[in-house]
Amino acid sequence: MSSQVRTRWKRFALVMVPSIAATAAVGVGLAQGALAASFSVSGQDFKVSADSLVGEDLIQYGSISKGAVLGQPGKETGHPVTISGFSQAKITNMCQSLVTPTPLGNITLQLRTGNKGEPAVAKNIYLDVAELDADAEFTDLDIGVAVGDGSHTTKPKPGTVADGALFSQRAKTAKLTKVKQKAWATTAGTFTLPDLKLRLLSGDKPCYEDSEVK
């Protein structure tokens, strides 16, 4: 199959799924408790922006990310996420931010990389995403593949699939531009960050404001 799909997503929780059937299939899985929830995250999501992300061997499916509740020790909750995995991804002009409340006021942890002509490069990367805004283009796209059928070049993230018959999609390449996303976790085999700059900033200074994506 050889195809290209381009679309614009606006605060869409199941990112890059270009069909109503995809949304319905993942929604049914969540309602029936069929999606795995064996990995745990913190009680805060974080923001990521980038000029572009070019990924190879996309796998994408729904799951639930279990995590703590900020300010409520011992309590857990579940976060519906779309897991997007790539064998390799190149990210240009990447910014990652997390705003944390402290007794001295809010503090923003901000990381920037890949902004001097050399992109950040991640191998075997998985993104647990809650929201995404981007322009997207796919090559060799297959929609409706069983997540556990064994044909995906990039395999499902360990511990995130309870039923191998669940809906997924794949593509040879995925190109996202003007990326703005909220995520609960990112994991990678290796992540090379050229010209890395890490800063602690006073106040709320995220990579982008929510008003920019409404």
C-alpha cells in the first residue's frame, strides 16, 4: 500500500488516527477494560513542541497510563493515551516543559535541543500522548491492523497491550510539523540531544500556551 495522508488535528486525544472507526475501536476497548495498564507515570503531564518530527516504522494504538494523583499521596488514576512508537525519530527544534508548584511559587523545568541545524535523534522511542496538534503526513499507511498480529516493524510497548486483537495502525514514515503535544511519558532506547539546554525558570513558562491550540 502506498499512500499519503495529510490532516490538521485540534486537541484530539487519540493522536494521528485519521478515521472515525479508529476512535470508536479504541473507545470500546477502554470502556470494556481491554487495554493494558501495567506501566505507571507521575501525576503530571508535560508539554512538548517541535518544528518537526520525522519518524520511521510507526505503530499506534490506545492504552491506559496508570499514575499517581498530584497532591493526593497513595491515590492512583488512569489516563487514556495513544502510544506512538517509532524505530527512529528525528526531532527539530524541540522544547519540553514541566510546570511544578512549590512553596516558592511555580517553577518551570524547560529543555531545548535540536535547534542549530542538527536534530535530536531517538531510537526505539515510544510516546504516551494525551493531546497533539500538528500537520501530519503518512507514507504507506495501514489502518485497522491487529496490534498483536506480529507484523509491525516496531513492536508494541511492553506491558501495554492486554488483547492482541485490539485496533492499531502503522505507517512506514510519519512526518509531523508545527508540533504541540501533551504527554504522560516518553521512553527511548537511545536519545541523542545536540546542543542541550536545561533551565529552571521562575513562574509558568511552558513551551506553548493552551490558547495557541484552541
